[in-house]
Amino acid sequence: MTRMIYHMCPAERWREAVRGGTYRGTADDLRDGFIHFSTAQQVAETAARHYAGLTDLLLLEVSADALGQDLRWEPSRGGALFPHLYGSLPLSAVTRVEPLELDANGVHVLPAGLE
């Protein structure tokens, strides 16, 4: 069974990655030295905490198994383990890209199964 993890990024950053053939992360990822991911159970809180009210965001669904040893599970918020990728994200590991729209209350609408 393939484990899926999730990453949020500005749409323009993703378009640049597709044009250039590699994704190195958001400004926060570059600052921190790794690409931040969330599990399906962590996505909603991550969106609310770090991306509240932001428009033009995409949600990338990524095969964790395709990332190899560069993916590490490290404690973060409240001691929960979060996936962090130390290196570039291979575009081939991305299985789905979904826009994150805002509802009437300014909350991101997540794809089915991730709410």
C-alpha cells in the first residue's frame, strides 16, 4: 500500500517547478532546509495554521514511498511526527495536484477524504 503525504504551495511556485523539472519547496521550506509535508490527518490543521486566507494555493499529493531515505519523520507540532523531505521533490512522486479554494468563511476546502 502506497503511503500518501501532502504539501501546500503557491500555484506559481508549482508552475515554475513543472517548467524547470524540479521542485525545491516554498520560501519557508528553503529557509528551513527541508520540504514540509503533512499526513492526511494533519492537512486541515496545517492549512489553517500556516495558510489561512491565502488564495492561489495547490495541494500536492505525493507518494511517500517514492522519496526514499531523503524523507524523514520528525517531531513537530505537539510532538506529532511530520514528514520532511531533505532534498528536491521529484515530480514523478506527485500523484495528484488539486487547487485549494476558500469557502465563504475563508477556510480552505480540502479534497474529499482530507476534510
